[in-house]
Amino acid sequence: MVIDYNNALKSYRNKPIISRKFLDEYSKLLTNLKTVFSGGKITPCCRYSTVAYHVERMKNFIIEYGGIRAVEKLAEYEKYSSIGDFQSCKQLETRIIEELELFKNCWLSMLS
């Protein structure tokens, strides 16, 4: 996990580093991402167009909080999805979820 502390912490001067809003938004985005990754009965074309929306939203959220490695994985997923390499996308899904969990744990560790 790599966090760009210089950029991520600029807006947190004299405020708590992590807020309830962060946790709520992160939880909502992660739940949505896990749901679309699991896919179920959705056909691949529809599935990946829906996933692209949720990947982009999570990527924008992570950029705001400085999770460089998570952003790299999400961008890599977007690249493979855009060229139709669904096998590579499927392989990245687990690594993305793991990286997002590390990102969350890193932010939570700053509370102590």
C-alpha cells in the first residue's frame, strides 16, 4: 500500500484525518464494486459496462484520498475492460479488492 500523504493530507489540517463520511462512502463504493464483480447472471458485455461505472467511481474516491497502488490496479482494470480482455479483468478483481482493503486498513491505522 502506498499513500501519497502530501496530497492526501492537505485538506485535513486541524481536522480529523478520517471521518464518518469517508467510511460510509468507502463502504458503499466497495459493496457496489464487490456486487458487480460477482456478476451473477449478467452477460459479459453488460456486466463490464456496469463494472466500468463502479470502477471509475471507486478510482475517483481513492485518488482523493491518495491510494496510489489501488488507483493503479483500478486503472489497469479499466484498460483491460476497454480492450475487451475480460480474462485479465477477472484475474484483477481479487487483487483490486485486496488492495482496497489494505487502503482502508492504512487509513484506519492513522486513527490510533
